[in-house]
Amino acid sequence: MRKIFIFLLVIAVQAGYSQNMERKIIIENNNFYYTTIDKGLQIATLLTGKVSDSLISAKHFALPAGRNYQKPIIPFSWDICNNMFYANNFLDNAQNDKRNSLRRFSMTSIQEWDSTVTINDMLMMSMNKNKFASNAPYSFIKRNVTTILKNFYFDGIAMNDSLYCMAITNNGELTIWNYDGRTWKHGEIIQFAIEGYFTLFAYNKQLYMLLNNGSLYAASLDSLKQVQQLQRTTLNECTLIINRDDNTVKFISNSSINYKIPLDKLIKDKAVQIF
């Protein structure tokens, strides 16, 4: 059995180089962070290093969270805020109650992948630990849905230590949610046709929602307003670069990502600025 775990571990570590980044790269305190997902087991890996280093030199940390594999496959919903890692653990597992899938844990608590850390360890931890809130947005959808889940997508980010925001869509309806550490609040249900997943990010304390077709919206509980239409980009072909050191948001084509050159040079040469 241990040989199987070690074999799966090797696969997971290699996934950091063979799998696409999940949604974004975050830069903070001269470090970069991004995640990948093992295609077979859907467990996540966090990769991190210095911005002046190449992506291929990143360290690999095991995460007790992952994404679903049933269609639609929704990219891993994750964020970092003040040394805390946030995730929506949407693994398809009988022991994983998706109504309680929101996770938060200290960055200092995670371990690098090595022979002492197994996939099974991460799967068990993902089911049982680090819950910080009930997933009220998901429960709301499941409670109110009258048909099968259709065009069902979500993403969530930490705006600060005390405010977590989530957007969720199903069957042409969108709701924006805020969690203040005690209670959830949501705005009106918005009729909003959408095909394909979207990504949330924050800029100057404003929540933004970037659709798969490049449409960019400023979002809040009370409003949703389109502010830009990004050209020549779809989310499955590009990766967001959220730089909290210089307060910029950019995107880069996945085909332009070279894992062997310094990230700061890659951004300077290939990234396109949004803000």
C-alpha cells in the first residue's frame, strides 16, 4: 500500500510542471503562488518561489483540498490573504459534504510533498479539518433549484481578514455573497446568462468578476456593471497575475508561459495589463 502512495505522490509532484495553473498567480512580498490539480485524484498542490526565480524552481506544497471531476469541471477556487490559504474543497467524495466545503488554514501549517506526506493524508485532512464557514451559497442553490444544475459555476476570494466573497451561478441566475466571519449576506438574484466558468479578483478594495469570454464586471451585493471587454482572451487560455506588491492585475496567455525563465522577466515581456 505504501508503494502505491509513494507512486501517487510522485505523480502529484510532477503535476506541478505538467498541469495548467488554476485560475491565477498571486504575487505578495516578492513571492509567487499558484496551484495545480492532479488530473486523476483532483487534489491540489501549491507552488511557490521568489518572483526573480523561474517557475520550474518552485517548491511544491501539499494542500488538503481539491476540485470536482464531474462536469462541469470547475477550476479550483482558492486565495491567499495575510498568510492564510482559502479554498473551496469541492472534491467529489462521499465523505466530503459540499455544504461545508470552505477551508482556511495557515500557510505555515502546510508541508512540502515528500515521502512522509501521502495523497491519502491530504484526502483525509480535506474532509475533516480547517472548515471556517458553511457553504451557504451552495446550500442556497441546492435548496432552491428546481431543475438539474446547469451552467453551475462559482468562485470565492478573501477581500481581507474579515470578509470572504463568493459568486455562484446556476441556470442563468447569479448571486453575490459576503461572509463577515459570523453571517452570510447575499444580494438579489440576478438574471445573468453565462456559459463557462468565471474568476473573481479584487483591485483597490473593489470586487471584480472576469467571465470566460473576457467580459469584466465590477460586482457587489447590490450591483453588477460591465467595465471592460478584454480582447483576445478566454480564461481557459490565459492566467491572471494578481500582483499585490505593485497593485497591478494582468493576464498572460498560457501558451506564452515559459517555466524556465524568471517570472518577473516573463511578466515584463509577455503579460497584458488590466489594471
